[in-house]
Amino acid sequence: MEFKAVKNLRMKVQSETGQLHVSVPLNTSYATIERFVGSHTVWIDRQLEKNALHPKVARITDAELLVEAQQLAEYWQERLEVSASRIRLRKMKTRWGVCNINTRIITINSELKKYPERCLEYVIVHELAHLRVAAHKKEFWSVVESVLPDYKLFRAMLK
């Protein structure tokens, strides 16, 4: 906890350590701080859970990730009856995968090397499903769910 010249109480969970850091305005009572933190226990738990689900250390190298992605793509292309022309890796800031439906090239975010293999599998299925249904319509999600009924769990891990 840190008393600062701020207007509002703020808190964050340190992603590296899982420690809660609270910044509070000067002259704030401990009772007010306790109420504030106590009223945000669900949020705190969610942040800690996110940190546990998002490891910071890569479980494999980029080369190994590419091999895994290609093997998963081969497996799922058969089941979804689609065919990508190429699977490639690239570090991306805002997306886990991209499917260019014209060239049929699927690009996977290299940061997936820090997540469980099932997250990679979800992204592969998601991008391959775009080769059947371009937009995120109900039909698209039905395709994904038909082969990965628990896809929402892995999707949540990546948020």
C-alpha cells in the first residue's frame, strides 16, 4: 500500500509476483481501504487467475511452436475439410492468429509459445474455421464448437 497525492483509490496485481499494490489518497482511513479492497475480491481473484493462466516463460522455442502449429493444422484441416496454403509465425500485439481467406495463409502469434498447447490448438481451429465461414457469425462459432466443445475455456485463457 502506498499513500500518494492521488484523487482515487487504485489497485493492481503485479503480474510477476502476484502481489496486490494499492495506491490511496493521503489521509484515507484504513477502514476505507479495507472496504475498498474487500469490495474488489472477485476482481483480485480474477487477476490472480489470469496471471496463473498466462505464464511469462516460453514452454518451447519459436521453431518448436511452428512445428506444433503445422502438425495441429494438418490434423484439423482433415477434420474441418479445409486446406490452408501455409502456416507461419509472427509476433503480434493484438491478435492470436490471422487467416487471410484469399491466400489461405494462417499466421500464428509467436507469443503462444508461453501458453498451453491446447490454446494453440484453439487458435489453429479458430483460424481454419475462417476458411469455412469468414465472419464471426453464429455459423462460424458452431463450426468451432463442433470440433472443440470446450473452446471457450481456451479462449478465456487468451484474454
